[in-house]
Amino acid sequence: MKTNEKATNSELLWSRDFILITAISLFTMIGFQMLLPTLPVYAIKLGGTSASAGLVIGIFTLSSVLIRPFVGYALDRYGRKVLILSGILFFTTCVLVYSWAWSLAVLLLIRFLHGFSWGLTSTSTNTTATDIIPKSRLGEGMGYYGLAGTFSMALAPALGLWILNHYGFSTMFFASFVACTLSIILALPIKYQSASKDQVTFRFIEPSAVNSAIVILLITMTYGAIVSFIALYAEERGITNIGPFFSVYAVFLAITRSFSGKLIDKKGFDFVVIPGMILIMFAMGCLYMANQLIVFLLAGTIYGIGFGMVSPSLQALSVVNTPANRRGTANGTFFTGFDLGIGISSMLWGAVAQVTGYSFMFLCTILPCLLALIVYNKFGGDKAK
């Protein structure tokens, strides 16, 4: 009887620490997501162009990519606690400083520093989550953990735009600061995995996570286009409040995440990832044709379902065969791909939009999705298990 109880407890998913790390992800992501649709507007207010608005996202991503390999190594070498606490504190401080940006150059400098804090925070929290989740329920656990980010997407972009429209940038930045501060409090009582007793060799990438990182890089080139330019594109189409797009997107992302992880554990990765990629491509086609709010919302619905199938699946795939003492590096590798996709695309699509306009730019985002599908079919999925 005791043996059975021990086995059952070892497979417990909804432990205290899992609830806490999920809540931490929720509040840091709220602080993060409030800034995504509003900072490009802030950049233009400070005298920037569409390309400058993309650079606000891109430079943030660049610095987060630069630090992730070192964070992954430090997590495996020195343990999780000091990294996650310092990361959230750094991240929270940067949010508050945005109010003091008096020029585009200062904004970009703060954004560059903020990217370092995001690379530190997100790699630490996601690695801690994979430590806590039982391996036999990894797909399910990452699906539920990802709901925190999903709920933040449902609330934060629309909330950020609403606060901006009614109270201005300073109040919006302070609201983001408060959300991040809650994460620091929640991070204190977690029982973290200690530093590895085995020798940890520094490496920029974890080989077992490379394929997943390449695929998510290509997929998030669509997400970079959305978060950087959806507000400007909607305004061009005569839609003054695009906030509901993010809410609809996030609702269907949440619904999809709630069952896609279980499908992975039962049916395998291919069963979930391939249809998800196809739906993402279809959603970008809808954005290309969007001229009314209802079409934007349809695109958000389809994109939410597709991204909810693809993103947590690829993250689980990146760590499923990785030893515990290299999970930090694996997560760093995966999120390097995630960030690079957003960063590269925000700058690339900004340049494209200046030449072709936003509509054709969204059509072009289907191309990296097609390449992602080819790469996944050749290297990734259930063949890598």
C-alpha cells in the first residue's frame, strides 16, 4: 500500500510548487504582454517609424537571445533559485524605468537591457516548471503551465491598450510593474532543484533541443508580425481597438492547451503539431484579407488553436529526452529559437511593410510556416523520441 501511495505521489501534477510556478508565469507574462502592443505605439510617439516599432521588439529579442545560453548553463551549474529571483527583480525594475524614456534612443537602450532580464526570467521559470512536472505527464503539465501565458494574452494586451487609451503610458507601465512584483513574492517559497552534483560543461546549445528550436523560430516569425504590427494594421483598416483580437486568440489558445498536452502523451507529437502548423498558415491568410473586425477575430481564433497545439508541444519535445542536469541548457536553446523568430521577424516584417504595406506583409508570413512544416517532418516529431 505504501509503495502504491509513493508511486501515486511521484506522479502528482498539481503540487504546491507547480501551482506557484504557474502563478509566477502568469504575472510575469501579464507584465510582459501588456508591453507588446503598446511599446511600438510608444516608439512612434517618440518619433519612430514602422521600422522603429519593429526594432523595439527586435532589440529586446536580441539581448534575450544573447544571454540565454549562459542562463541555461548557470541554471544547471548553480541551481534555479538565485537565477529566478534575480531575473524577476531585474525584469521588474526595467518595466518601471520605461516611463523615463524621453527619446527613441533611450527607449531602445532600456528595451535592450530589458531583454537580458527576460532571457534570464523566462528560461529560469520554464526550466523550473520542467523540473516539477513528472516526466510521464510532461505534455499535459506543459499544456496546463502554458495556460498561464495564455490567460495573460487574453487579459494583458487588451488591458495594456485600455489603460494606455484612458490613463496614458506612465500608468500602463506602473500596472505592468505591479504584476511583476507579485511574481517575486510567489517565487520565494518554492522548493527548487539544487545545483547539479555532476560536472556541467558549458555549451551554447543542447543538441537534443536544436530541431525544436529551429521549428519554433520559423513559427514565431508569424507571432512577431502579429505583436509588432497588428495594432497599426488594424488602425489602418479603421479599427481603433484591436484588443479583442488578443482576447479571442488567448481564449482559444487556452481551450486548445487544456487538451493538446494529453493528446501528445497519448497520440504522439505529430498528431498535434502538424495540424497546428496548417491552422497557423490559414490564420495568416485570414489576416491578409482582413478588412473588418470580425475577420480579425476569425484569424485570432484560428491562430489561437494552431499556436496552442504547436508551441507547448515543441517545448515538451525539446526536453523529453534531456537529462535533468541539462534541462536548463535545453530550455535556453528552445527559447533562443522562440525569441529569434520574434526578433528577426519584427525587424524583417517592418522593412517589408514599409515597401508593400501591412496586408501583403501578413501574407508573406506563410512562407516560414511552410519551411517549419518541412523541417519538422524531416527531423522532428515522434522520430526524435
